[in-house]
Amino acid sequence: MQLTGLTVIGGGQMARALVGGMLESGCLKASELTIVHKTKSTGEWWSSKYSECTTTTDTVEAVAGAKVVMLAVKPHIIAEVLAVKNSAGKSADWSGKLIVSIAAGIGLDKLIDGVGHDRVVRVMPNTPSLVGEGASGFCVSGGVSDDDVQLIETMLNSVGIAAQVTEPQMNGVTGVSGSGPAYVFLIIEALADGGVAAGLPRATALQLATQTVLGAAKMVRETGEHPGFLKDNVCSPGGTTIAAMSVLEQNAVRGAMIQAVQASANRSRELA
């Protein structure tokens, strides 16, 4: 599905990841893109990277010419953005636009109140979108059509995978995939530290740890097998891996991961 008339308010890292993926996949042309920015350096980055896109500091004008508006700003300024007026005192007209928000913790009700209609989508992307391996969850309000959902899936699948959930489940998305990269970075770091402790050079240990996590994740995705089954296949009777697994179980690594996801989801719920 081809995306036309996209205005993105905010041109930071996540916007660069998501929009960059859309441009590279061909679902969006740079000539159909408008970036609303506050800083000169942000505007210059977009103009130099995608010369055919439009950059502006005028939110009201940019929204007027859009079919789809992505709110890619920090949560604490969402209210300010939705209530924006230009120098002539004219407010932004959000009517008739598909509104897509990636602002963490801002619920559909608040977005609906801000734009004055219910054709609104809330998205929780994650940082691996920057390398085309994102895992995004999204939920929609009542005014979003099946075609709109297909468009959102096209946008998000251009930088990884997308899963549609209910709004209450967005806290779980935050716990698993929103915060999840940090858990995996910690695991990679710990594996590398273990390798160093076992006598490997730091660079070698980090290289092996990174590739091991990448390869294991790819096996789960491409084989379709349950991770427990794949784990058991590595654990030979009386072998090295089952000895290691015993240590992980004794230290409640599995339970700690579950609690980490729950803590992140609970904090997301509190912030909302």
C-alpha cells in the first residue's frame, strides 16, 4: 500500500527510524513527506538526507496539507502540539486526518480529545527499528477503518514487525518489546563479561555474545519452534549447557525476566 501526504511532527531518532524504513521500502516517497521541526539542525538533517521532502516549522500549515499525521514528539509536549496556533492565531485543523502517535503513555482518549475525532492510532515502537528490526505494537480507536489498519501495518512492517493489540494490552507491549531491547543489551553485556572471565579477549567475547543472541532469536523466528524445545536441544545429558542452565535457574534468571516485564508494564500503566 502506498502512503501519500504524510506529515511528521518531530524529526528525532524514532521518526528517522520509522520514516527511513518507509522510504527505503518504497511505501513512501520523499516528495510525499513533510517534517515539522523545531531546531535548525533537525531540518538540515532531513533536507540533506532526503532532498525531496519538505521541512517546516509551521505545524498548522503542515497539518493542513496532510492525509496522515504522525506525532513523533515527547509525551510532555503532546498537549502543546495538539493545541498549536500559528502567528495569525489560527489553530491546526486535525479533521479528516489519520492521526498516528508514537508518544509513550499518551492514551487514545487524550489523543481523541486533542484532535477532536476518533480516527486515531497509538503505536509503541522500539529502538531496533533504527536497524530495520523493530517490534511495534499498536491499538486503534473506533474511527479507524480496515484500510487505515492496513496502512499502519505497512508503515510499521517496513522497519520490522507489527502487532495489533487492545489499548489495555499496550502496557504489556511496553514491558516486552518497548523496554525489551535494554534487557537483551544487558544479557549480551553479561555474556561478554562471562567470556572475559573465562579467558577470552573482550572484543572476541562481545562479538561471539552478540552473534549468539542474534542467531538464537533468528532460530526461534524462522523455525517456529517453542524456545523451550530449542533450549532442550542444546542441553545434552550431563553436558556443559545443562550445567549452565542449572546456575541460571538457581539464580532465578527466568523469574527475574518475568518480573522485569511486569515492572515495566506496571510503570507504563502508572505513567498513563
